[in-house]
Amino acid sequence: MQRRHRRRCVSFSRYGDAEEEEARVEERKEEEGGEGGFCYAAWRNVSGDILLERQGCWVHDCRGRSKCVESSSNPFVYFCCCDRDLCNVDFARRPRPHEVTQQPTPVARPVPTPVTLLSVTTPLLLLLLLPLSVWTYRRCRKLTHATTPPQEAVSLTALLPPLLLLDLRAGGRFGCVWRAQLLSEVVAVKIVQTVNQRLWQNEVDIFVTPGLSHHNLLQFIGAERREGNAEPEMWIITTFHERGSLCDHLKGSTLSWHELCHVGETLARGLAHLHRHMHGGKPAIAHRDLKSKNVLLRSDLSAVVADFGLALKLQPDCPPVDIPRVGTLRYMAPELLEGAICLQSDAFLHIDVYALGLVLWEIATRCMSSGGMLGEHRAPLVDEVGERPTLDELRHFVVDGNGRPAIREAWLKHPGLSQLCVTMEECWDQDAEARLSAHCVEERLAQLRTDPGLPAGSGGGGGGSGGTTAAPPPTTKAFSLGLLKQASLGLTGQALLGLTEQPPLGLTGQSTAG
Ligand code: ADE
């Protein structure tokens, strides 16, 4: 196969990381067989002043464009690409029909701007703004198609989408999750089918809640409706976590005592933040589908709570409400299985903590330090009620018989695990109001992790996941989500009740594999 020659492009980043950016692009080029030598420029127009964000090489197809010309009318970030050497030295915006000139309006030969207040924002500003610009652009396109002349329409449809789906990472009945490329960053794209539009809408609504952002909650980047081949698709773009879900990790690896504490503590911390009501700020939010599949792991094994499709914002001092049975059957608290009605809004938080107890149990089953025999990863209650219990079977075991996952004898001999068992049991107490808060679970696990009487690896185990050690969490990347959130994607703030997803379980109460 003939290789395209190495393209020379002007390279600039106003965040001072142009070289790292180029190195990443080179890596991508290598991965893709050395193909794809194009150039790009991205800039913003701030009250008439051109603020150049980045210039450099571009790996995605931009053939047939000798000049770097942006066609959309007013995105947050202008973007163009082209396929001649150094063609991104000049960049321009093509004027709209109602604008006078025939030639593309030259923007400027950019001179790197001095460091301004804005430059303290992270390089990810661009990454965060691009989906919105594409989204904004597409909305404009839809509105303008009918009235713009054909030439204009052609140039608009030819605009390069900056998001490239790379590979499918997870699938489920709600839709699927792709690893994707946005400029040189890898992101996750969750594609939700139209039948689950309410889940998409609800998840986006939760993501844009002011004050939600937290190191242990999945980081939102953008959302859009896309016209797919057959029917529209709803996309949610978030940060990508290479390790995938906690469930997948437990299937493939074991954990040391220290790693167990770290996963548990950071998971409880994420949930505690979600549950926190900040006066004059963020409302308390119930997750309503907490399970190991909905927890992602960073490379340092810190947990990231994900999947807010069923999450619910709670109004303080609200009169009792009916609780619809939503979530995944296996992780459902007894009061849900029982079909409780008319509960105070705090009840939703107790239901999440019950599920947290089951996830802690799941983590414990894969801890090397217990000294007992470790079998394969099993979902909670599989030994008791099987792989696909019905609602009645679960109700009989969990509600009537007050049954819970078995605590193993070996755990009770381990000084740390035995204390963890007490915490699990206080999470899944039959009396919902007697359960711990997520914040309390976080504190207990932090205590266990730092207890000098429980050195890392106590109980004879050791790092079971191939040398991964749980380091303190790195500082959160300072995502500049503010702008994106302020734009709020035109979404309504509606809460979602009575979804019928399977799994998770909808209102109907049928059993799922969980
Ligand atoms: N699976 C679901 N969401 C994911 C994400 N953000 N990163 C990696 N795997 C995922």
C-alpha cells in the first residue's frame, strides 16, 4: 500500500504543550500504519479577537482541501483541516451567504497571544468545547439547510466530525460504549438507542447539575443527538477509563488488602458526593442502579461511579413519594423488592447504600489477603438464588428470610476484613434507616486503609492484580466544564420516574440477570 508522505504542519498550542500533542499524534499515526498526514487549526473568536487554540497534525481524513477553511457560522471553537504541507499556517472562516465577501475571510496569520487569564484553563478546554461546537454546528445546519444555496450545503456537510469511534468497549440493552478519539484525546462515547431516550435525557440532566463534578464520578464532556443510519442516536461523551468496569476487573484480577480498601473508599467517596446536598448548590442525588458494572476503575484503581441513566435528584423536605421499582434486581434492597410505597426522599439513599454493601462484598470475594481459597468472581447472591432469580425468588430470600451474601470464615480471621464485614452488614441492614451513610462508609474504609495495625498485605495475601498498587488519587484534571454546563444543551431539568429498562429493571418487576 502506498504511504502518504509525512505532512509538515505548523504546530502551536497556547497551553504550551504543542510538542506533547504532536508526540501523541505521531503515536496515533504509527498505530494507523503511518497514514493520515493532514494539518489542522482550531481557534475561537472572542468579541472579534481571534484566539488561536492549537495548530498541528491531524490524523483523520481531510483529503481534497488545500486550504484550512471553517464553514460553520458560529461555533464555540472554529476548526479546519487541510492536506497540503503547512496549509494550516493560514486559516479562515467561510462567510455565510448573507455576509458580503466572496473569498473566505482570512482570520490572520496567528501570533501566539500573550498569556491571559483564560490561558490558565487546561488544554482540555478545547477538547471539551469541540463536541459542543459540533453539536451547535449541526443544529445550525439543520436549521439552515432549507434556505442555504446548494454549494453552501455541500461545504457544510463535508465538515470533518472531530469525533472518531475506535472500538466497542461495552454493550448492553441500553446501548453501547465506544472508545473514541477527540482530537488527540481518547474519550468514551455512550450510544443510547432512541427507545431509551429518556435514560439519555435523564443522564445528561444529572451530568449538568451544578456542583456534581467529582474525582470519583464519571466526568461529562458533552452530549448530542446524532442522525444515525436508521434512526437517531443519543450520544454521551465522557472521559475514558482503560481498565473498564469494577465487575470486569474482579473477573480478571484479584486485589490486595490495600487495593480493596482503596477501591472501596473511593467508591464510597463518589457515592457520598452524589448523595450530598449542598445548601444553595447541588441537590442530593440517588444513583438507583449501583452495581459493580456501573463502577469504572482508573489506572490507580480509584473508583469512578458511572451510569446516571436512572439517577434521581431529591428535593429536601418533600412529602413521601411512591418508589418505583427501578434498578437491577440482584442489587435491590428489601424495601424495593417488597414493593414499598410512600417513602421519604432519604429512602432512595438508603437503597443505594444497600447496593454499596453488596459491591463491598463482591470486592472482598476477590481479596487475596483473606488467605482462603479464591474462586472466580461471582455476582452477589448467585450462590443463594442462582444466576437468574425471579422477583419472587429474591423477595423470598432477601425479604422473608432476611438473607444476604455469605460472609466467609476466612474473612473473620483477617483483622481488616472482619471489620469490613461489620461495615457491609451495616450497609445492608433490613431496617433501611439503620444503614450507614455513604460518607460513613468512606470514613470507615479510610480508617481501615491507614490503620497501622493492618499493614498492606496483612493476612498473608499481597498485590493480586499484577503489581498494581493503590496510589493516592492524583489531583483531578481541572476540566473546564463550566461553559459546557452553562450552555446546558437546552435540556429540561426533568426527573425521570418509571423507566422500563431491562436490565436495569423497570416498573414491571420482572427478573433480570443483574
Ligand atoms: N464503559 C462504560 N463507560 C466507560 C468509560 N467511560 N470508560 C471505559 N469503559 C467504559
